[in-house]
Amino acid sequence: MNSIPTLAVDALDAEILAAIDQLGAIIVEDFLSPDIVTGLNGELDVLMQAFSGKEQRFTNPEIAEFFGAHVTHLAGLAGKSRVFVDHILCHRRYMALCDHILRPNCADYQLNIAHVMQRGPGSEAQFLHRDAWVWKRLPPINGEVQLASVIALVDFSRDNGATLVVPGSHRWEDGRYPDIKDAVPAEMKAGSAVIYLGNTFHGGGANVTQSNQRRGMHISYAAGWLRTEENQCLATPRELVRKMPLRAQQLLGFGTHDDIAIGGGYLGTVELGSPHELLQGGTL
């Protein structure tokens, strides 16, 4: 396989789902409109400038090495970007895909992580990996627990570090690892997104340009019973959460995972109640 299939954002859900099921990844063109990309980049330019020169802190040295010294990060987007909350967090395409791919394994899903990675010149390629490895202790289960994506906020090319994807690798058995020649760059224009399963091998590409900053937004959703990579409840100021739509609050962890209907239990309550109801009532 020498390419990643590409479909328009208005393609039928069934077409996109079929491609993801077969190859583990799909490029969706014009996932965000030019106006939204412009507005988002305007916000990010200000945020990145404020962040410039500050030391980036990671939970351990291995994570710092994984991202590399030439990559600038901006995390906690729900608490920093109005455009993200209004136009991306609850994007219709994300919700439709998560409903089909994740809901068979959960009562509801949640935002796992949303951050911007700006891969500057000199950034080395990441090792090919599966995002679902963050839950390495999870026993094998049928189906998926994560849907991930990278939205291009500038044009992505092979030279500036377009995300590398290994089509079909979501079906590989444990222990099989790809060669770099198996990986395909997700070359796409700004506003497009490569969407892939948590078990699809991929990695950030090397930026071999002299001055091209490759800015992309990595977003993933996970089954509601998993602990998320990014603690959204602490990363997002409560006063902002109160003003968000109910669905956004739920995706940020202010809902509950209720499996009572299938004989299970519930997760994420506060005083045995739903956090989003306490938000509305002014208790939280």
C-alpha cells in the first residue's frame, strides 16, 4: 500500500468507516474550513509566542526524548482555545466515527488528549508506535478503545514532517513491528485531517526543511472507562467549563460512564451524582 485513501469531509460516514476498517487510517480533506483554520492559527500564534522561551516539562525523560528538542507543544486546548471548543471538540465527523468505532466497547467516550505539536526544522522522525500503547496493561479485547487524528494547520509534506502511517497495521498481531519503508506520509493541505485507529502504527515525520514549521493538532478520543492521557478536568478552568455545551462538558470528563443497563456499574460521579448536573447547579 503506497498511499492513504483520501475522502472529502462530506463523504458518507459509511465510506469513511469502511476505509478506516480496512486500512486503519483515512485522510479527510477540508475537515476544517479555511476560516476556522485561520482563526485557530491566530489564537495559536499568540499562545505560542507567550510560551516561547519557557522550559517544556514532561512527566519523564523518555517522553521528552520521544518528542524531541525541536518540537514545541501546546496542551490543554479546551482551556485555551475558543475555536477548539466551538468547532473541533464536538466536530460532527469525530462524533459520528466515535459512535460507530468506540461505543461498542463503552457507554460513552471522552476526549483523551488535544494538543498542538509544532515540528520545527531539525525535528527527527518519531519511532513508529501505536497510540493505544499508553494503556499497555489493558488485556486484549475485541474492537477499539481509541480513535486518534492529526489535523494539518499548515500544509503537510514529506519534507516538513507529515505524519507517517502504516496502512493495515491495525490488524497486525502483537509482536509484529513495521519497517520505516512500510510507512506512508499523510501529505495533505491545511485544514485536512488524517484519522486513524489507536492500534494503527504511525509517527511524526522528520522535518528536513530549512525554515518550515509543521504545525498540527493531535486529538484523540477514548472509551469512557479509561484513564486519559491528559487530565481534562484539571487542565480546563472550571469557569470556562460551566459555559460550554453539555456534550463538551461530558467529553472533558464532567459526565459519567453509566453501564447499569448492561449489568455494570458507574464511573466518575461526585457525591453519587453527575458532575455536569452539579456544574449547572453551581455546586462545582
